[in-house]
Amino acid sequence: MTDDTQSEGPAADTSRRPGAPSASGSSAVVVGAGLAGITAALALADAGVRVTLLEGRPRLGGLAFSFQRGDLTVDNGQHVYLRCCTAYRWFLDRIDAAALAPLQDRLDVPVLDANGTPGRRLGRLRRDALPVPLHLGRSLATYPHLSLAERARVGRAALALRALDLADPALDTEDFGSWLTAHGQSARAVEALWDLVGVATLNAVAGDASLGLAAMVFKTGLLSDPGAADIGWARVPLGELHDRLARKALDSAGVRTEVRTRVTSISPYDNGRWSVQVPGESIETDAVVLAVPQREAHDLLPAGALDAPERLLDIGTAPILNIHVVYDRKVLSRPFFAALGSPVQWVFDRTEASGLRDGQYLALSQSAAQDEIDEPVSALRERYLPELERLLPATRRAEVKDFFVTRERTATFAPTPGVGRLRPGARTKAPGLCLAGAWTATGWPATMESAVRSGVSAAGAALDALGRSGAHLPGLFEEAA
């Protein structure tokens, strides 16, 4: 079939992709095989729907993927999750990958101040086995990067934050930075604590972030349950989880997965079914889950599916820059640390996961990187290698074997004030057409957790449209014990 005949509309199209679901029984097409799309496909298949998953890239996993660089297996960026990320933890269990991305036994974040005085350069944010908010009391009381007065004011601000009602839409109209200032937080406290956590989770500094999303992050991660903020990360390449093991789970569930297959249009039939167009062919189906970025979703949505589809184009994006350095020897003795007094934000040891046999491979994750995302590698090398020498003295005696950069210019949606009213839910006005993606109205910022939650929500909406039970879905989001 040519593009000319596709433009005539679904009624003129009688072809069907080989192996596509027939008109009998319930079928669904999921467009996009990032975490949201994979989740939706698995959840639908688990409910007995015959699912076709289409992905334009040659791999699964969306923006959480791996690639080869010589003998190294490189993640495009460092991704972590927290114990409170119950949906992503379900996802790991569902693809039989939980053991490959374990959680810390107890939150422990080394924080290194490049400008700190000897003996006070290293601080730690860690929890005790006490109820909230006492679980962080000792850590905050001994945190060397804030003065005694600043620590006391942080405690009062945390209690005020805990009292906020996340259901209040007014929170989304205010920026987090202004709220922190109004609650006595100094510029140093913002840098050494609030932005230390917030930039990594929101991909924005406090002044650019919605108070609603920031409050959600801190209330859920630090002020809901003692173990909620324990950190987990993959000890293997992300491609092992989100591509190989995800594909294995999809195959076992009976999902037909096709990569290098880009959808060009989605059109409703008069009988309530859908036509999903790919170059030269068409797939007829009962329901469609559109699990692609917001701009791509805007371009594929049929007329009338949303009241104000232009709002999708108003959801901004934010970049993440990742800097990769391979040394000829070990220069870091801990698995990761966060930095202050330096452009360096978070540093992770990726040596074992990458397959490196000699030396050490460090990955620097730089969120909210609008000012650096397009800088040449040479300029970034000149800036960051000396910074690593300031932070890690052992690097001064080491040889740099490789230095390279990965850039995700549209890594996340921008969590700016007012973004909440722009994020659509899973259901559209077109019966059987649902939306998924971290940018949809999950209540979470653009994280792996948000992506998985959106996939479950979209699957639930699709099952409703198909008249099938979604009873297996609600148990996914039990709070962390």
C-alpha cells in the first residue's frame, strides 16, 4: 500500500498486516515501546487481550537504553529508582529483573563538597530505623554542609512541606524556589539539600519547578515512609532490563513486538474499531494505546480525541547531559556520590555493569543541563576533568583512557509551574484510544515510575473500552512497607 492510498482514510484500506489480530476477540495495538508502552502491552496481554507492540527504533526501552562503544556496554544515562516507586518495582518483577536492580538496605548518599574544609568535605544523607520524620533527624543534625541554623530551618520547612495537600491544584501554580524562600531556606540550603534531591528527580532547579511536583517528590520520597527513599539502580546495562528481558516477557505473554516500525497515522472506523497505519500496510484493531512523546502524540491524534490537543505542544522539555570517563585505575571507592561546589552533580561507578576489565568507568549525570547540552566535547572535557580532580584526588595520578558524552535534549517534560493542567489523563474522547507516557497525568515527574504508572492507567482505560476486567491492575501500587 502506498502513502497516497493511505490518505484516502480507513474505509479504503482492506489490507491487514500478516499475523495481526483478527476481528474476533479483543485486540489492541500499543504504539511506542518505552517503559510506558511495554507496561501497557504486558498489562493488556495479562488480561487476555491480543497485543501488537510497534516501535520505530531498533530496540525497546525508550530513553533508558544501552549501546556498545568498543568493548564497553554504555547506558545512555544513569537511571535510579526509589523504594517508593512501587510501579517500577512491579515492572522489574514482571520482567524477572528485580535481582539485577537491587535497592539499598537503607538510604545512604555520600555528599562531597569540592570547596569544603579538610575533615568536612564529606557529608552523608542517610536514614535510621525510626518513624518519619525522625528517620532523617540524626543525618540532618550532623550534616556538615549546612550551619546549625540552616539545619533547624530545613526541619521546619520539611514539616510545612509535609502538611501540604497534594490534591490542591493551587500548588501547581507556584514555583518551589519561591516557596522555599518564603519558608526561610537560604541559597546554601537549596543547593546543599533541596536541589541536590530535586534536580535529580525533577530535572529542574527549585525556581523552575512546580511546587506541586516538588512537594510530591519530597512528601512521597522522604516524608511518607522511613524506607521510601532507599535507592535502587541497575547493576547490569539498562538494555539487559528494558530490551532483552522486557522482550522475553512480552514474547512469553504472547505480545507480537515489531521494531523499526513507525506509525504514520491512526484513524477510527465507523464501527468503533481502529486503523493503525505503518508504511505500506495497515493494522485493524479494537483499541490503541499511544505511548509516544507528547509532540508525536499530538501529531498522531485524530481530530476530536482531546478538547485542546494544542496543550500537548505547550508541555516543555528539559535536557540531561551524561559525561563518561574511563580511567586506567580505580579512583572512586564507593558506588556513587553527589557533589556540591562544583558543576558536577552525581557520579556513578559503571565499571562492572559496562564490562570494563581494567581501570574504572565513571558516569556523571547532569540534569537541567540547558546551558551545556550543546557544548562541544572538548569544552566539556576541559571543564569536567579538572572538577573530578578537585573532587577525587586519585584522578590526578590516573590516565584518562576515554572521554565521551551522551545527550538527551528532550529527556523529560519540563516540570514548570502550570504544567499540571497541560498533562492529559489516559482516556481520550475517542473510545478505545488511550494515552501513555511519563508526561501524562500520573501525579509524578518524568521518571521511570511515572512511565510505568501511565502504562498501567492506559491499559486500564483500554480494558474498560473493550469491556474487559482490569481487576489485576489495582494491586500494583501498594505503598512501600
